[in-house]
Amino acid sequence: MSQKLYKLNFQLVPDGCWYTNLRSALPKEVWDKLRRAAYARAGGKCAICGASSRLEAHEVWSYDDTNHIQTLQDIIAVCPACHEVIHIGRTSLLGREPQAQAHFMKVNSCSQSEYHAALGEANRIHAERSRYEWITVIDAIKHLF
């Protein structure tokens, strides 16, 4: 059975990569340039759902599951509601999973059972990836300004 593709997805970072983000690793002025460039590319709207609201910068990573390399792909502008779905683990700890679930279902036009299936698959991938140490590559940063 093939997995359904969604516009808004969970992006669970492997445990060993927690707290290693560009915002904390770069000087504030560099991070500010990157996030502002992402906001400008998005035209002031969420890159996922299109909402016109306050925007947040989100790092998009790809994962080479064979060589255990986490590679920066992009920095996108997202609304707080989409960002809460993307980081569902943190959102759940803050007691906001019901709101995130509703937003996921609305943006993706899907049912509660589809939400739970997607979350289960994201958790399965997260658990597998968390078994390894990852190398982080941020070469794409030079193209994001």
C-alpha cells in the first residue's frame, strides 16, 4: 500500500539532531537575513497553507537513511499552526495536539484516521532514525539568501 502524500506533513527530527538548528548555530544577524529571505520568497503567506498571518522560519531537512546524513534543503516561511503540526512532538508536550490535528485535517482534507495513520508512520520513521548518529550538512545555506 502506498503512503498518501500530504501538503502539510510531520517532520520529526531524529533524537540525536535535537537542539542543532541554524537559529542557535548562526550569528543572530545571519539567521535574521535567512528568515527574512524566506518570508520574502513566500510573499508574506504561509508556504504550506497560504494563510496571511505572522510567519515563522522552518528549516527543511532531507535524510540519507543509509549514510545517516541530515542535509539542509530549504528554509521556508510557515504560519504558527502549520509549524505546530510539523513539530507535533513538541506541540503534544505543550498540550496543543488537538489544535494541530484539526489544522492537519483541514489543510490536507483528510479524516481523523488518516491523521493517525500519518502520525504513526512519522513516529515509526522517527524511531528508526533515532537509532543512529547523524552528520549535518548545511551547504544549501549559501543559496538561501
